[in-house]
Amino acid sequence: MAFNELRKHISHFLDDKGKIYFHYKGRVSLYALLKAMDVGAGDEIIVPAFTCVVVPNPIIYAGAKPVYVDIDPDTYNLNVDKLEAAITDKTKVIVCQNTYGLSSNVEKMLSIASRHKLFTIEDCTHGFGGTYEGKPNGSYCDASFFSSQWNKPFSSGVGGFAMVNNPGLVEKMDALENKKIPVAAKQKISLRFLYFTRRYLLNNATYFFLVRLYRWLSKNNMVVGSSSGEEISSVKKPDRFFMDYSRLQAKEALRNIKQLDGLLSLRKKNAAAYTEFLKSRGKNHVSEGLFPNHSFLKYPLLVSDRDAFFALAEKHKIPVGDWFISPLHPVTENFELWHFNTEKFPVAVHAAERVVNLPTDIKRLDKVLAFLEDNTNLIEDQL
């Protein structure tokens, strides 16, 4: 029952011509899509050089190679002018990512993909509920994948789903449904504990302590987390990676997705206030021209000294985010394991050295603006 109701709510935000498949995490959904597209050894998959490491990981798990393209400094998305130069006779898929909730140049990427007879996958892990040129994110490409991790548009703790728009992929995706591994009892217990903690213990006073504790426990595989330790230190597919989505997750997702319409409006409103504030002071900001295609899961901001900015934010209890502290967030070393050369992607590396994320789902916006006013010296100017 929870699954059917959740599908109904999801379809409110998506083009319901596609078929939805639930998985334990969004990266599992990506892996399933790659397998349905017969991606394997020798294939190349194009991704932006500013992403989370869990995007290239499933590509490598499938036996293929991620090929990166630098980003546009205004959008933090793949620079479409550099896309075609990255295509070879080994290229099979282009991943179109909507970073921080912004979609851009999707029609240009689709045109290039069509010309080269390539599959396309929309990475909508930040963009569920948003639109591009009036159509829902996730409805443009052959398929798309979404995340319902903590701090995503709506949350089930961990979780994800794929939507298939290309009918030619449905049969293979259906076949993969029979290969999913059930969620183990210990993982469900961990999820219940995290749901309780988030619902009843997380507040302004405990936020920074609990976030640090959660990340440490997740990194050391002691709780269900966004990224386990092995995912950010190795390219070996974790045991039990191809897991299903449980009824427990579906119930939590259903509870949270019902609030999404209101959150989307709040995020847009707060983002407009950030842009007005930053623009009036000559500081870097998201252009008003990007607003129609931006759902603002996060508001990106470049600062000159990120460590100092984070320290001051914590002191004043401002929940500033750190997506992406690295062009392959959160990896900070051994980039060659993921076929990534930092010297080739200067725009992405520059952004990863300076970007912070302002909260957009916050109700006390005045506190954040007062903090920014007091620390404008740390915010980079608009170029």
C-alpha cells in the first residue's frame, strides 16, 4: 500500500509516462540503468567533473570508465561546449546532472547524444520536483535516477529510484527487479534509529554534533549512511550493493514527500532573497536568469576561506553545507582510482576549493542574512 501511494505522490512531480523502479539508494538505480543499457568493459560514460563519487562508482562497478567534462562556472553543470570533444567511439552514455537543483542545456546535450547515437541519463539526485523549460526534471532523457537520502528534496533516510522513459529499456529493467537483494534486518534497525534521532533529537543545539557523529559512524560503516567508508576509499563494489527498497523506507518517504510542495516554494523564496542580498553587495550569486530552471536544493556560494567560513557558521549555528568539497565529493585523495585528473578540470577544482551551500529550507532566513552581512569579507566578488 505504501509503495502505491508513494508512486502516486512521485507522479505528481514527474511525467507519468515513465516507469518507476525503487532501489536501496540512488546509486543503485544508476547501476541498474547502466546494466539495462548493456554498459560493460570498454565502454565510456561521460559525467561532469563536479559530482559525488557515488556517480562514477557504479560506472566502474559495471566495468566501464567514467570520462569527465569540466563545468560551467555559472551553473556548476557540465559545460556543454566541451561535451563533444570528450566523445569517442567507446562512449555509450552521457549523464546530464542538475547540480544543486539546477538543470541547464539539456536539449543541447540530447541533440549531441542523438547525433552520436548515445544513451542519456538524467542525474536528478538534487533536482526532484524541479523543472526544465516547463517539463519535470527526469522526463527528458532515456532514463533518470533520483535520491531520497538525507537532505535531498524529500527523504527516506537512504533510498532512490529510477524512471525509464525509453520503452526499449523496460524489459531489461524488469528482469533486474528479480536480482535485487532484500534489505537486511540490521539495516532496518539502523534506519529506525536514524529516523528517531532526526525526528526527535535533531535541533539547532544538537545539529553540528549529530552531523559530525553521523558522518563518522557512516564512514566507519557503523550506521546506514549516505556513503560508506569503502565507497570513498575503493572502487570495489560493496557486498550486497544491489539492494531493494524496503517498505520501511517507503513509509518514511511518503511522510516527507507530502511536505515537498511547500518546501519547493520556500527554497525558491529564500534563494531569491540570497540573490538580492548578494547582488546588492557585488558578491557572487545565482543569476536571476537561472531561476526558472532551478529548484534550489542548495544555494551555492564561493568564499575565499572556507574553513574560516565554516567555523564562523558553526559558532553562530548557521547550517552551511559542504557539497562539494572535492570535484568527486567527498574524496580528497587517490583521484586516479576514479580515472580523474585534477589538472584537466580547472573550473571544477576551483569551485570545489571554495564552494559552500547556503540552506534554502530554513525558516529563520534573517539569521542567515545577518551572518552573511557580518562576513561579507569572506565572500568572493561577482566576476
